[in-house]
Amino acid sequence: MSSFSETGRLDMQAQRDITPRKPKLSVKEVEALGYYDFMSYLGVPYYHVGGLTSTKKLAELCRIDSTKKILMVGCGTGFSACYLARKIGCEVIGIDIAELSIEKAKERAKKQGVSDKAKFRVGNAYALPFEPGTFDAVITEFVSQFLDRKRAFKEFARVLKPRAYVGINEMYREKEIPAKATEEIAQAEKNWRK
Ligand SMILES: C[S@@+](CC[C@H](N)C(=O)[O-])C[C@H]1O[C@@H](n2cnc3c(N)ncnc32)[C@H](O)[C@@H]1O
């Protein structure tokens, strides 16, 4: 596992991993891109709070090691997926509905020399193109907050092995929050305001 300063350095490295697409797209072509494909076109490496530090924490919580097979739903340009493949050596499959993001993710995996471990394909969270019981963990970072969670989590459960994990780094508030989590959130807020 890497230290915080190492993850910070890798954050910087990841920024340089992907260069803006060449040749440049015309204004008309750019206008036709979806929001996330446009961000990918600009070379934005990731869009979740916490960067690699939170990805690393999620991996720990999901007990991911080199023997595990992971699905990253809404993987964007593959920033976190490549990190997990490189640092842990697990097999990661990333899916996203944004085609250009998947193109960039493949490019990133190739540049980082992890194409054998980190694979990417276009796919929809609501209809995952995998057999039941395929994965040891499903991870989402700033994705399920935008989805119909009931539908999406049902689909995640379908492709997970028994006793597998769902790891989420998302910003939403459930109506029912366990007392312990409520306490932790209040404490974190207090610390943040200090
Ligand atoms: C805020 S971005 C986060 C991307 C990446 N997880 C990260 O942290 O950088 C949300 C991502 O979810 C993808 N997405 C949205 N709806 C989706 C769906 N139904 N199935 C798969 N991906 C989806 C978007 O294309 C986008 O890449």
C-alpha cells in the first residue's frame, strides 16, 4: 500500500497520463459530446472527492487483494481502476456509458503497462454485461449518486459472488442512517469547522 504523499504524487502523474485528443475536434463535434466525454476530451483525470486516497480506502474496506476481480461502474477515464491494478495487482473491469472516457481509460492502462489487468468497455450500470456471480467487489465513485439506486444496486448484487462487497464513494443522504454513522458524520463536520 502506498503512503498519502505517494498517492498525491500519483495524482499528479495521472494528470499527465492523458494528453488532449489530437487532432482537435471542431466546435460542432465538441458540442455533440456529452458532459463526461467533454471532460475526458479535456483530459480531466477523475471526478470524485478524495482522489486516490479515497480509492485506496475503499479497496481496503472491500478487502481487495491481488486474487480479486473487481468491477468499477462508471469508471470514467480509468484513473482509479488503473491505480488498483497497478498497486494491488487485482483484475479490474471498468465500464462506463461515455465512449470517449472508455477510449481514454484504455489509453491510460496501456501507458501505465496494466492493460492485462485493467480492462474497459462501454456498458450501462442498469444492464451490466456480465454473468451472475462474477465479481468480488463492485466499486462506484461519484456514480451511484446520479443513478436510480434501487435499480442499480439490484444489478450490482446480481453480478457479485456471495459475500462480496459493494464499495461506494458517493454524496447522498439516505433517509435512515445508522446511529453510529450519524455520530461519525457530526464529528467529521465538527472537525472540519475547527
Ligand atoms: C462524476 S463521473 C465519475 C467518474 C469516475 N468514477 C471518477 O471518479 O472519476 C460519473 C461517471 O458515471 C458515468 N455514468 C453515468 N451514468 C452511467 C450509467 N448508467 N452506467 C454507467 N456509467 C454511467 C458517467 O459517464 C461518468 O463517467
